[in-house]
Amino acid sequence: MTAFCVFFLWAISFWAHESLQPRTLKLFPASNQKKKALFCLRIVGPLLGLFLCLARDVAYGLLYWFGLGSMAGISISLLMVLLKRKRGTLH
């Protein structure tokens, strides 16, 4: 269950990071309040995931945290490519 939670936290932080990029904001506009929330998610997500991973073992937790972060980053980047391709804006 910890792995799923940490993966989810990484995924929402990567989604927030991608959503705040200027090129993505042109495709999917966001209000100022939503931008502030996305900025907070971008910071809080990985930190909360790190605390979850370090709760049991420091060395193993760090490897676990980095590995799940890598998997979430790849997953979100592929999802964004599919969404942009569906909109017809990917060149």
C-alpha cells in the first residue's frame, strides 16, 4: 500500500509540474487559484512520499522513493504525450 501511495504522490506532483509549464497552460488553461494549488502539490507530493518511504528504513526507503519517482515520471510523461496527441497539438 505504501508503494501505491508514494507512486500516486509522485504522479500528482509530476502532473502539477507539467500542468504549470507555459506550453501546457496554453492547451489546458488554469485559474490563478488552481496554479497556486498545483504549485503546492508540486512541492508537497514528493516530500510526503519521502516521509512515507523513510518511515521504515533510510537506505531502502531512499531507493524505493527514487525508483517510484522514476516510474511515475515516465508514466506521466507518456500520459501527457497521449493527451496532447489526442488534442492534435503534438508536432
